[in-house]
Amino acid sequence: MATFGRYEILGKLGEGAMGVVYRARDGAIGRVVALKMLSAELGAEDELHHRFRREAEAIGRLSHPNIVTVYDLGQSEGQLYMAMELLEGDDLRSLIERRVEVPLVDRLRLLVQICEGLAYAHSRGVVHRDIKPANILVTSGGRVKILDFGLARVATRATITRKGMILGTPDYMAPEQAMGKAVDRRSDVFSSGSVFYEFLTGEKPFKGKTLHAVLFQIIQEDPDPVLTLNPELPTRLAAVVHRMLMKDPEKRYQSMDEAARDLQEMHVSLRRTRSRSVLPQPPAASGEEVRGRVREYVARGRAHFEAGRLGQAVESMTEAMVLDPACEDAAEVLWRALKKRQAGRPEPAPLDAATEQRVQALLARAAPGSAPAQARHALAELALIAPDDARLVELLRERAGSSREH
């Protein structure tokens, strides 16, 4: 079995521009970790060695539920490495690309956790500088873990001050970072806003076909309105995202704490109203009686979940979170039930030839620019014969965008 220092290499987890990540076992204590090694090209410079060590040691002191834990860092066999907790789950990039159906209230809970993790890092003087969907993992229990602290700072140093080029995707950079200016916590606010925009709409806010086009858009152009791409989102939520994406750092949220407060208020309102409203709600009842009811719902929900009754598990945990929107036990079971439902959901059966022909005709009749009455009748029929057809969803988005333009 291959070894690296005191670590036994169990297999490769992934590889990128900055290096390779392995599943490894710490031979000293038997713990299985994710072992990340800086690539030989970047690790060959003494300056980068010192930079990596200084940054990684700072990251190693961060301890927060929404930040990946670093167990060990150092150098072995001439190569820099970082040993981190091994996590099971999906990163946001995977959730977005697979168009995983996540209820809005659960999306908001994840956005709040991203804000809280970054706010904690900022309070310790650490700016991430490389927030993007691939660096945000959602564990199998539905908890956010922010990845790649420290290495992002090495990338920033190497690409802006030493190589004059950008390493990796620039799609989520703040304007000041894209221009090579000094960055601070408000740069992470902008990058997080870009990630939130994509997570809520399925589209990147800046989507030029070349590096220079993307950078130009980030610096000079405003993204399409969130509500154009997803008109079902609450206006208040869209306003939060657009404020995070202001070009001028002074006009953005000045901290992730500020953004977290606005998002958390909406999250709590959605929980307490069973996803009917994001408007502020009157203070909730509290006390031992309420806590006892929450415990009962959670116990009932767990029993349903373990018995495979996913619908009843969701109902029980939803009621628990109506009473206590911060109930982590209920949130975890809700997420696991969501994932199980999706894993067990069969693929839609293909339409027969006659139905497919009818669907195509109805899509044409309901296309943007069609007579309103004709389009309404066509959409109503489509909803009956092909409610899960992706073309219908896309058509509704196109029509919403077209109506906003006029």
C-alpha cells in the first residue's frame, strides 16, 4: 500500500489545478482523512512554501460547524500537504448541475450556513477569496461545509502577484479581485452572492464565453434580474442577492453577518408558515411545553424515516420546524428524506409517439408571442399531459422573462 509520511493512501478522491486529494489513513491514530497535497509546480517555490504554511496554520485554528476541520498540515517528502476531515455528501456544483430539487426553505437554510461559516472566518481575520459552488459541500446530513481555505490564498498570491494570470474559474470573483486590487470580507460577500444567484436560478450571473468576457461582465455589467430567471422566488430574497452583487463594495452588505440576518429571517418565516410567506412573523411560543412537542415530532419523524415512511417523516419533521426552525435534528432527517426520495424516484417514462407529437404542438402554441388565450389553453393542457416535462418548465421561464421585457 502506498504511503505518504505517516499516512496510508487508500485511494484518489479528486484532482485539480492546485493538487491532488486522497483518501488516507493516519497511521498514528487510525483516523481516515482527506489528504490534500499542493501540486509540485506550485510547491517548488520557497515563497509559496512560506505562504502556504502561514495561511494553513491560520486555517487550522478555525473551528466552526460550517468549515471543514483541518487536522494536520506540513511537509513530507518535499511536498506540502493538509489533512482534513473526510466528508460524505455533494458539493453545490453537483447539486446545481444535476438540478436536484431542493425546497426553497431548505435552500435558504444552506445559504444561512454559508454566511455563518464565512462570518466566523472573517471574525478571525481570514478571507476565503475563492468561494464557488465546488468549494461548498453539503454533507449527507444536510450541513454546509466550506472547503479550501488557505489554498485559495495561495492561488491568489501566485496568480495575481507572481504570474499575472488567473488560475481556475473567475466566474465568482468580486470586481476588485478581478482587477487585481486588494480584497477583504466584502469580496467574499460578492462571491457568495454569485453562488447564491446560481443556486437559486440555475444560471451563473456572469457567463461570458471567454475569460476576458467574464471579467468584463463582472467589472462592468449587471447580471440579469434573479426574478427573470426564477419568478417564483420571493422578491425580498432576490433583493438580498442583488445587494450582495453590487459592484461597489461600499454598497454591498458590509459583512456576511448582515446577509445572514436577512436570510435567516426569511428562513424562519418560511418554516413557521409552512413555506407560505417570507414576511416577518410575530414571536413564536416557547417554553418546556413547546420543546416537548418538538421532541415528540422529532422522535415520531425518526421512527417513520427508519421504517421507510418518508412522506410521514417529512410531515413530522416539518411540524417540528414550524415550532422550532433551528431544530438541527429535524433539518437533518428532512435532508436525508429528500435525498432518499430522489434516489428512489424513477425516471419519467418516455412519452408515446402521439403524446409527444401533441406536446410539441402545444409547446409551439404557448411560445412567447402567442395570443394570450391560446397560450393559456395550451399551457393548461401541457400541465395535464406532461407536468414533469423539462420543456414545459423551460417554456414557463421563457414566458416569464418575455413578459418582464415588455
